Amino acid sequence: MTSKRSLGEKIFGLFNVIGLTALSCVFLLPVWHVLMGSISDPLRLSAYSGLILRPLGKATLGGYTLVMNNSNILRSYLNTIIIVTAATGFGTVLTILAAYALSLKRLYFKAPIVFMITFTMIFNGGLIPTYMVVRNLGMLNSLTSLIIPGAVSVYNIIIMRTAFASIPDALSEAAIIDGAGHGRILTQIIIPVSSATIAVIVLFYAIQHWNAWFNASIYLRDRGLFPLQLTLREIVILSSEQSIQAAQEATDMEIFRPLIKYATIMVATLPMLVIYPFVQKYFVSGVMIGSVKG
């Protein structure tokens, strides 16, 4: 039998709904602004300033046509997909292995290892030493420079380790009695039980690498290797002339700049917006499992 909610609980729930609805509007408003700008008339858009709540003039997909006809953007899109896929898979595997080792109660020198790993969250080698390491390893101007150096996040290791440590020891002990080794315990017991946390870690890595542009601007020189975000940066901030080559027949090149900026932002953001709802159901449970037990 369910008990009735008190007046205070009802008021608290009402304020929660109002507050979260207001926050949702605040977060969604910039996305809506960019979406409406990306389908607006380029002439009216170039002369307009302020928030865009509906398409300016007749709605058109011309901006997306210009973007998709740009070979630089399509090549950058492919580079980003390669980087995100490889880096997310590589980072997730390393994170699982490190977290499993650190979750073992009988691991030798566990405290010093955890300290050294956690220490890197506060202090790192710095930009110049990191660049020298990447250069000496021969990874400059290659996609490996965006995959290997930042493959693992200590924060993700801590979340994963905590999730693994929360699994009852009886499961692993029963497997050990049956003759299972660490590989079998990890693949057949730990990973299936921790699927929610692993899904969250995969999402973290995917978003991290999808949005990254700074390392690419340092390590890459060949424009054919640029990821999408670096190309987007040139379009939005540097206003590269190459971003509007498909509109050379226009009498005023500046007219198409705002339209292409908005359309490119939407093209770069859309994949994460599509993927996130499918992972969102794992987000709360995965993070909570990985943060409750220390």
C-alpha cells in the first residue's frame, strides 16, 4: 500500500519540475538557435543579429548542401569517425584492464600504484614535454598522435574500479574454485555485471574524442588528417575561405559564411545527439555504481 505524499513533498516535486524544465529550455535554446540558423535564408541570416527562434525567410537546406559538397569537411568527418572508434575502443579496453587490476584486494603495492595514477590527475608533464615525447615516438602528423597519448582517463579508471570493487567477492571466489583464471573471471563475470558502467565509460571516451581539437592543432600538419572539430574551428573562428569553395558562384562570399557555420555545427553535433538517448538509460545507474563504494 503506497502512502500519500505530504504537502511539502508535493511542493518540492513541483519546484523540481519547474526548475528542471527551465534548465532544459536554457540548454536546448542554443541548439534550437543553431538549427534554425542552419535552415534560414542566407541573405537574411547574414544581416541578422540576435536569437533565432524560427527560420529567417523561407526554410532551406542549402547550407547542408554546401557543407556536404565540401571535400574537406567530408574527409574530416571520416577522420573523426576513425579516431573516435579506435580511441574509444583502445581506451575502454585499457580502462577495464587497469580497473580490474586495481580492484583486486591482493594486488601488491596497490596503494602506491593508486597514488601514482591519481597523481597524474593533478600534475602532468606539460605541453612541451608531451609534444617532445610524441615527436620522438614518430607519431607527429599521424592519427596515432590523437589516439595513443590520451588513450586513458584516470577519472574513468576510478569509476570503473569502484564499480568492479562493488561486485560481491563470492562470484569471483566461486569461479576460482571452478578453476577460472583472471581472464575468464573478467570476461565472463565482471564485464557482464558491469555493462551499465562500461556503457557510460564508452560514452565519456566517445564524447571526449569527438569534441577534441587542440591536440590535432598541435600534432597535425597535413590538412587531409584534420578531424572534424579542427575543420569546424577554422570555419567558425578563422573563417577559412576554403570552407565556402562550393559557393564561389555567389557575388558576395560573406553572405554564405553564417549559413555554413550553423550548418557545420549541426553536422558536427548531430551524431552525439543521436547516440546519447540510447546510452542515457545506463548513465545514472552506471555512474552511481561507480561512485558509491570507495
